[in-house]
Amino acid sequence: MTELPPTAGLPLRAGDLLPWGDADLEGHLARWLGVPAVQLTCSGTAALLLALQVLRAQTPSRDEVVVPAYTCRLVALAVARAGLRLRLCDLAPGTLDLHLPALQALCGPRTLAVLPTHLCGLVTDVAGPAAVARAAGAWVIEDAAQALGARVAGQPLGLQGDIGLYSLAAGKGLTLYEGGLLVSARPALRAALREAGPRLLPPRPAWELRRSLELLGYAACYRPRGLRWVYGQPLRRALAHDDRVAAAGDDIGADIPLHAVGRWRRRVGVRALARLPAHWQAAEQRWQQRRNRLMQAGLPVLGDSPAVPAAQGVRPLLLLAFPDAGLRDALLQRLWGAGLGVSLPFAATLADYPPDAAGLAVTAEGPLVHARVLAGRLLAITNSGWLDEPGFEALLAQLLEGLGRVRAG
């Protein structure tokens, strides 16, 4: 039995795991991205926490962070850990962009930062939110955690705001199992981040040993057969208990591990990075072909923001937006857990998760109409190369058959 991954992560090779070689992952990433410098952290969450701490030190009178209502729960955890107040912004109708009128209503003299966010490899609008943030005197953190390699007009994400961040978590293209990156076009901010980094992320050998073992496990199991055990079985257990939060991977802990990244994992990253451009190029070709096929079949697929005409996202998955939540949920019940690479990006908006071990209680200040509608209609299909053309056509047939049954019933 085999299991397709939910996203098109970059598989590791045995040669990537050699204990010697170049460990300058930051230098290689800076040259590939075309940025002045890259700062490596132990996770995307740690990168966001570091960015928030540095910006708070620059503007201590501000303590509010505005984020999309539909995004990763780890964003909320980082804001809470930084001692800041989270404020949720609705999305523009039918997109992953921040809704500018809602953002204007939220921004004020206490706003520390606004986080336009590039979800699922898709490029979202940063220029509009940045204008609103700067009119209020706030900073802009460009959250590109899921979009390493995406560009706008040839420039990498992360430079339109004051600070940009990426994730190197499992399944996000290049991975160290866990890792994060910070970039900035502002020399003073780069210096402040670099100076603050060792205080927040000291060497912790026990954590680095754990992450190294997890990376070895990723290298061994990130294959259709291995994923059946490490991803598929926990997924099906969660679904059997009607636990969408766990099934979507949104059941997070209450703490953020903070430690320096060791040299061996940096070496693994250097070797794997050499294959990332070809990996994303192949994913782009599959995505274009499969998006066209889905659209021809009447299944709408979200693309890069219409407000950013020169965008070029990366393509770990295809994000389908169904006309209503009932159709989406019927297809989820039929296909989620079947090993076919069908999943949810997130289980809900940040305001709609039940209480859990993370201890996060996020309150919506407004109706979040568009974010809640989109959260109820989205379904993700893997863009992994392990989903071959016959497999994709079989999956498409199942989608259409399921839609036909729902509509007929």
C-alpha cells in the first residue's frame, strides 16, 4: 500500500546525508534568492518570534499584530509568545489577500506589524497591505513560510515588507525537517536580527539531536510506502475520531522550541538546495497542466493574487475552491484519508478552533465573512510528482463522480 503526501516536498537522497561538506546554507540560499543575506533559524515560528521581538524593541509603544484570519495556528502562537495582541483581518472575497477596508479599520497607533501571507505557495498582495500599514506607522512582515522560491517581477518574496520569513519544515520544498529563514532589504533590521538571534536561539544539543533524528526519518520515510505509516495511519486515526484539527496537522503544542541549527543539517540543506530549482520547475509544469484540466472540468483552482500580475508562485499543491461548504465536505469525507493526496490546508479560521493543548484562544472582532466562507470551501490536492497522470485522471474522475452524487442527492 502507498500514500501520497499532501504537498510536493523535496525528497532527500542518501548523498544529502553525508557528514562532511559545505555547511554555508545561509550563503547558498542568499545567492539563489538574490538577497543581501539570509538568517537561518530553527523553524518558521522561531523566525516570526525573532522578527516580532526585534520590531517591538524598535517601537515599544506598539503591541498589536494584524494577521489573516485564515492562516497557520503557529502564527498565533508566535504572537502570543511575544506578548503581543493578535488581531484577525478578513480576506478579500474569493482570494487569500487581506481585505483592505477591514485592514484599515484594524490598523492604528498600537499596530506593531501587519502580516500579508503567501499561503500554499501562492503569491498574495503585499503592496496594498503595506500601504495601509505604513500609513498607520506599522511594520510589514511578509509571511512566505509556504513559498520559498516564489517571486514577483523576478524578485524573491520577503523584500516588499520590512522583514520576510520562510519555513524549511517537512513538506515545504527544501526542508531540514524544521527550519526557518529571515530576509530583509533594510541593513539596520538585518543587523538587529543577526544580533538578537543567538540570544533567542542558543545551542541546545538535545533539541538538535532530536531534529537530526527526525530529518533522518524524513529521508527514509518520505516515499509513498513510508508515508503510509508515518502520515497515513495517524491521519486515518484522527478522521476516525472526527478530529479535523489533528487530521489537518493543526494540533500544535503550547511551546516553541528555540535553538541553533547544527552544521550537519546545514550540510544536508546545501546539498538538497541544488535540486530545488528543478523540483519547482517540474511542479510548475504539472500544476499548469492539472489546473487547466480541473478548470475544464468545472473545478475552480486558486492561483496567484489577481492584484499581482507579475507573480510567480511555487506549486506544492492545487487549491480548489468549491461553490459551497456542503460539496467540499462531501468530497472530503469521500477522499480524505484515501491515500490520494487530498487534504485541507487548515481546519478553520484562527477564530474557529476548539480549545486544545496549545492554549490558544483567538477571538474575532468582526464577522470574518469572506475568510470563513473560503475556509469552508477549500480542498487541496497534492502536486507531488508521485501523483502520475493516470493517478491524477483517476482522482479527477472520483472528484467528478462525488460531485455528481452530491448534486443528484
